[in-house]
Amino acid sequence: MVENIIRKNPARFFLIAGPCVIESRDNAMYIAEKIVNITQKLGIPYLFKGSYKKANRTSANSFTGIGDEKALTILKEINTQYGVPVTTDIHESIDAAKVAPYVDLLQIPAFLCRQTDLLVAAAQTGKPVNIKKGQFLSAGSMKFAVEKVKTARPDAPILLTERGNMFGYGDLVVDFRNIPEMQQLEVPVVMDCTHSLQQPNQLSGVTGGNPKRIETIAKAAVAVGVDGLFIETHPNPKEAKSDGANMLPLDQLEQILEKLIRIREAIQEK
């Protein structure tokens, strides 16, 4: 099922969306139900995303999760109850086999996209792999990440996700040329519309962001011809336990998606 969703489809983009991290069962199920209803209404292929744990926090005092097994069980329940594929990120090669039975797609964080053992372990699970482009890499250099996965499993479905490049200290900039350049590697490309607006490594120990520009990033990506969009969203970002500063308020998602559909349709008409 997930392979059909993440394939290239010029007529329609797919959506990977959900909270930054699984905070509780009620929160995750609420978000999943809302997005499922929106995407079914609009005809957008959808995968639910939620990190089962956060291993890459700036501060040692930051929230990291509710417990691995508990969070993974919630992800599996969302898959079963709403009939949508689910994805989460892994940070160490030993996590791949543990996490794979619970999800349909394994995500490799941007800062780990060069980790050979991690990429190989993800490929060997038999699951599709979404590799986020490092904030420190060019689009062209992602061919080596693709090669690592393909060497371990030649038929592995692969996604590449653009999420901006570091621009000075504590800010990111998106080069939209990266999308068609990574598409030349013959894999679908996703635009991470929320993490590309992060303002990392703040002196407060909490990552900042610029969520007002999520719609801008998404519109530009769809206009360029991106295959999928990645959006982290929450009913109340100010109360989110991770990355609240750059998440989209859930009640704004449907309106933005409607605009993006019109942009994609206009491109197809041309």
C-alpha cells in the first residue's frame, strides 16, 4: 500500500504529516483522525508521521518521548484504525529491526543521512526508506545515500526529502533547485515544509522556527513539481512537547492543502 502512495504521480502530491513526536495516545489519534478526514475529502494520498522518540534534542532537559514500546504501539494502532501507512524516524542501526514491524516507512534524519550502517540496516528491514537531505549537503551528493540503500537492497523504494541548508548560525535557507536535481536520481522527492523553517541551536536550548512561512515553502515546492510534502502539525503548537515553534496549527492544514491542489492543477493544465 505505501509503495502506491509514495510513487511519482504528476497529477497529485502525497502528504506525510503528523506531530513531531508521539505525546500521548489521545493526541496522536486526534491528529490522525483530523488529517485522514481532510485528505480523504481532498483526495490526497496520506501517511501519518510521528517520532516514537526524539534522540536529537538541543538540551538534555528536552522531552524525548513517552517510551519506545508505548509510542510504537500507538503508531501501529493508527495504521490499523484509520487504514493509513505510518512512518517514524530511527537514529541507530539497532533501531531498524525493532521499529520496522510497527511502521510502513522508515525515516532517516537529515543529520544522519551519511551513516552507512544506519542506511543499510533500514534497507535490510524490507521497508521503504525516506532519507532526509543533510543540512550540510548538496542535492547531488545525495546520490551516495541512495547508492548505499540500493547496494543493501536493490529493489528498495526510496524517498529523498529536502529540508533546507544551514545559512550562517541558527537559520536555514531552501534552494528549490534541489528538488528537480534529486528527482534526477529517479526517486520521489519530498519537501519538508516545517523543518526547513527551523532556527536551530538557539541559546535557550529550544529550537525556534518561522511557521508563518510554511505555506510559502509548500507553494513553491508544489510549483517546482515536488512529489510529496512533509508537514508537522499540532492542535496547539504552543503546547507541543517538541518543535512547537515551527509546527503548523492543525486547523490551518485544510485551507493550505486546498490552495496547493489548485497550484498543482494549474501546472498540469499548462
